[in-house]
Amino acid sequence: MSATPTLGFLLHDVARLLRKRFEQRAKCLGLTRSQWQTLAYLSNNEGIHQSGLAEILEVEPITLVRILDKLAERGLIERRQHPTDRRIWLLYMREEAHPLLAEMRDLGDVTRAEALDGVSAEQREQLYQTLSVMKTNLVQACRTPVEENETNDG
């Protein structure tokens, strides 16, 4: 086995360490990782229904319900009934969550700056462009059945 990590392992390790470092900084906010991730995604998807947010977060709906219960208890989010379907609950941030979200963004900025220390602006731009292309490629590939991919690739 090669001593050089594969792209997948390297990306996984960098993402894991970014989360770990952010968690170290965010501990003072009194939120778990799942709670701050839920707030971060909800802030960009207000009015989404619970199952849609669970899908984005890649968690089971029952798991998300527990997270949302805790955030609601802290007064950070609210559930509103769908106007035409009483079975569906729509999720919204409460005003109380916005200062906390701003702190989370600041901590994210500090964490990213720490991770990118010594990386030039040009290298950062190239990294973002490369990762964006990779993401686009993989999103498209994931929409294609594996058998079709294997046939097309030889």
C-alpha cells in the first residue's frame, strides 16, 4: 500500500479535522454538532419541511425530530403548520438564533483561516474551482445508475 493518501481519504480527513476544530471553538455556544449543522442548513432553507431538511442533512427524520425538539426548547427555531397540509411542519429560525448564527459564522471564518494558513490567494481560488468541478461531476455521476457508468467508461 502506498504511503501517499488517496484523494478520498485526504478529503475525508480534511473535512473531519475542519469539523473537529470548529467543534472545539463552538463548544462555548452550548450546541452539539448536529444542532449547529441543523441551524446552518436551516438558515439557508427557511420554510423547508422536516423531511426535506432531514434529506439535506442525510439523517433519519426521527433523528432530526429530536434535534429540532432541543432547538425549539432553546427558542432557536419554530415549527409552523403547512397552510394546506396539516401533517407537514415547516421550519423557521427565530430571532434569537440570528446572533448565535453570526457567532457560528465567525467561528467558521477563523477555522477556515487557520486551515488555509500559508495557502496563497491563487492556490485557494484554484482549490475552490477544482473542488467545485469535482462536486459537479459527482452530482451528475450520482444521477446515473452505476451499470450505465461502467458501460460508458469501458
